[in-house]
Amino acid sequence: MPNVMIRIKDNGALLFYIAKKDQEDEIATVEVDTDNEWGGVVELTDGSKYYIEPMSPRPSFPTTLRFKRAE
Amino acid sequence: MTTMTREETQALIQEVLEVYPEKAKKDRVLHLTVNDQGVEQSKKCITSNRKSLPGVMTIRGCAYAGSKGVVWGPIKDMIHISHGPVGCGQYSRAGRRNYYVGTTGINTFGTMNFTSDFQEKDIVFGGDKKLSKILTEIDQLFPLNKGITIQSECPIGLIGDDIEAVSKQGAKELEKPIVPVRCEGFRGVSQSLGHHIANDAVRDWVLGNRDNDTSFEVTPYDVTIIGDYNIGGDAWASRTLLEEMGLRVIAQWSGDGTLAEMENTPKAKLNLLHCYRSMNYVSRHMEEKYGIPWMEYNFFGPTKIAESLRKIAGFFDESIQIKAEKVIEKYKAEFDAVIAKYRPRLEGKRVMLYVGGLRPRHIIGAYEDLGMEVVGTGYEFAHNDDYDRTIKEMGNATLIYDDVTGYEFEEFVKTVKPDLIGSGIKEKYIFQKMGIPFRQMHSWDYSGPYHGYDGFAIFARDMDMTINNPCWNKMQAPWLKSETEDASAEAA
Ligand code: SF4
């Protein structure tokens, strides 16, 4: 269950940063992504998937969230 | 030799790997690649931030070097104790050339070496008592210090000393910040983890110190320089440009920096990050906690400087943007003259780099401004995000090597035959003896600054005086020279 810092990149995409592993990747898709809800399965551009309970309201970035690894 | 094709470069990598045993070869092949600008993510073609192979010569440092040498060391008004045996601090003392103003030994301590000089009995019985005695002694001898950091060397972690407890106790007695840093050299695979640990220590022990103190007057134009270590005066050359465009630099991290500047950093409007590798951690933290945006910039060479100045100005109102253009305009005559003078002498020369944090990609622009080409680059301790940023800067089919071994580097150089190599002191004399012009790109070879427009002039001069130095024609003893060479030398 890594702690992940999510920030908005210059190009508008969300950046997924796992401080523990110093791993930086763009988020490709988010399962639930509406004006007042955000979460579910998050897929990164490298193909790996993570999961977080959908939360509402939508969090404001940058923020640190706890994700689970999803297979 | 002309530029190599993709296949030739690939073949070179294969050839160099041949001598390794099977297992080593399997590991090293992941760290060497031929650049392909089409690749979006570097991890598809290069592996980085892994343990070096036992038995090869690596050029990396340790976590203590990353914390004491890089991040904390330049904070000039604090005293940094190299906690453990005397060697780690003494052999790295004052070698980095991060300049500062102040009277050393009175109110600044940058080039001094403070150590707890562990002996056998400290290892056997623990060094906590010794440490707390040192803290009091330091404060008596150097009362103008603003705080003390304890930079752990390997033994501290091994014997399990509780430096945090000593620090808390000491801070109470001395009424000064005392920062324990757990940067024992064995942590991590290179100095990189030391940067991270040091950043975390800044976050935990320094950044929040003035959160409730509003006495510092802020302006809408406050920025900070983060990750500039003022090597040969780099940060000063950068700072003048920012100030000329109407911004106020309220902190320098950490070259010529002070504890107070660090504590005031959360009051800035924008954090300007030069060395991404060593200070992105704390920048990210400030973005999240204080909402301060950060951006990476590059002050090497006029093209990149102009790009960066415009990007920085984009964060502020129009008056700053106009002033940024004025700054670029103002220095145009100056840098045009530099290019006019040196470009003809350097045009087409090929460079191989192998350095640390940001330079393997940041300096490329400066070389290109002089008409030179970087044909190989690599990092000692980069992570994938650094290579992501490098792929776009480098030409196609150029060599990229991660944590290159002494052997690989030499073999690459023998085939690629660059006109200049930029790396560190350990590589310098090997390549010079091979007859290849060399510049130390960690310490600027006792020159500098190289940042900013002022720095670019010095950079160009240094590259010229190295490459076009007459000594390189004298590598062969006169009696070994064939007659034709003699004749052509005389004709020239
Ligand atoms: S690895 Fe350990 S002993 Fe060696 S310089 Fe680093 S801290 Fe000192």
C-alpha cells in the first residue's frame, strides 16, 4: 500500500509519484473521474494498476493518497 | 570520425560487454542504451538506480556524500558534524568549491571539517556521550553558529547510536536547531538516497520552524533558488538575472545559503529548481503542504537561459514578463560576441559527458550554442525520471550509459573518439593520458561560474582553451613521429 503523491503536470496530466520507490509516472486512466468523485482503478502509462476507494468530493491536487496495488 | 549510426553504437555496446562474465553482462546490458528520441519512457530502454556490480569500478559516492557533501554542507552558518571516523569528512573537505560570503570560523563554516573522530572505544561503548560533549564544545568555540547538523557516517547506524535523542537534548540546552541526519553511507545504492534523506531531514527539522512567524515581509515576487550549490559562484550568476527581471530571491538552497533562508522558504511564491535530482523531494513537499508551485529551469547557455527566463516570467504578471525580455535583450550583444568568438573554434567538436545530478542533460544546450555536439552522456546516480528528461535532449543514436564502469567508459571513448570529455577528477588523468582533452564538470575544473550569461562566457573560454590547447599535438615523442606528420605540422 504505497503512499503516492499526485500532482498536475505542465501538460495537464496527473503525475503519480511513489516517494518510497522514487517512481514517477503519468496516470493514463482513472476509473471514476467526475466533478465530485475520483478514484477506483488507476492505470499508469507503463501499464501498472493501482486502486483507491472512490472519494468524494474530488481531492484537490497536489495531495498524498494511499493506494493499493491492483492486479 | 563521423557520427555513428544506431547499428554501430549498438554493436559497440555489445563489443564492450563481451569481456564480462555472463551474469555481469546480463546486468550491465540494461544500463547501456542507444538513444531513441521516439521512446516516451526511459525505463523501456535503460535501467537506473540499481546497486553497482561488485568487482567493477564505479564512480558513485555514498549516502553520506549526498547529504553532507551536497545538500547540507553548503548551508554556511550551520556546523555540520561528520559523525564517525575522521576520514569521510576530511577527504571530502572543501573539495566541492561551493562558494560563500562570510568569515570562515567566525560566522560561516563551509570549508571547515568538524568530526567526532571515532576511536575503537567509541565503537565499543557507543558515541552518544561524546556527541553531546561535542555539541557543547562547538557552541562554546563557535558561538555564532546558527545550528548544528549531525551527519552520520557508516558506523553510527551499525552500532545503533541514538543521535535523535542526543539532538533533542542538545537543542534544549543550546536553544538552537540540532538536526540529526541518518545518512549512513551504506544506505541506498549511491549518493542519491543521501539527497532524499537530507531532504526529509530538512522537511522534518527545519521547514516548519517559522510557520507561525509572520515577521518576514513578503512580496508578490518572492522566489527561491533550489538545488544550486554555487559551484564557483553559479548561484550568484543565476541570482543576478532573476533580480534583474524584478524578482526577489529570498533563499538559496543550498550554495551560499543560511538556515534562516531555508526556514523562510515556505513564504516564497515560486520555487525554482535547478538540480531536480537532489532537491525535488522537498519541492514536492512544499507544493503539497504550502501550495508553492515549483518549476525546473536550466541556466546553461543562452538558448536555455532565455527559454527558462520566459518560463519563469510566465508565473508572474506582465511587468515581469516585459523585464525578462529586457534582460534577454540586454545580454544579447554579450553572448552573441561570445558565440562569434568561440563558435568557429569549437564548431563540430564532439563531447562525451559523465556527471551527476542534472548536468548530463542541462549542459547539452550550452554545447549546442557553441556548435558542439554531445555524443554520449550518462549519470552516476540518476533515476528513470532523469533519463525521461534526457532522451529528448540527446540526439538520436547517441550513447547513454548509467553508472558506467571505469572499463566501459574507456572502451567507449576509444571507439567514439570524442574531442572532449566532461567528467570528474577520477576520470581526468586517465583520459588526459590517452590524449583526450578533459574538463572536470563537477567542480568546473577550478573555474566557474558556468550558470547564467556571465557563466556562459567563462564556459566557452574554458572549453576552447581545453580543446584547442597546443599540448594535444605533443602526445607523441618527436622521434616517434613519421616524416609526413612533421611536414604537415610545419605546413599548418
Ligand atoms: S561509505 Fe561510509 S565510511 Fe565510506 S565515506 Fe561514506 S559514510 Fe564514510
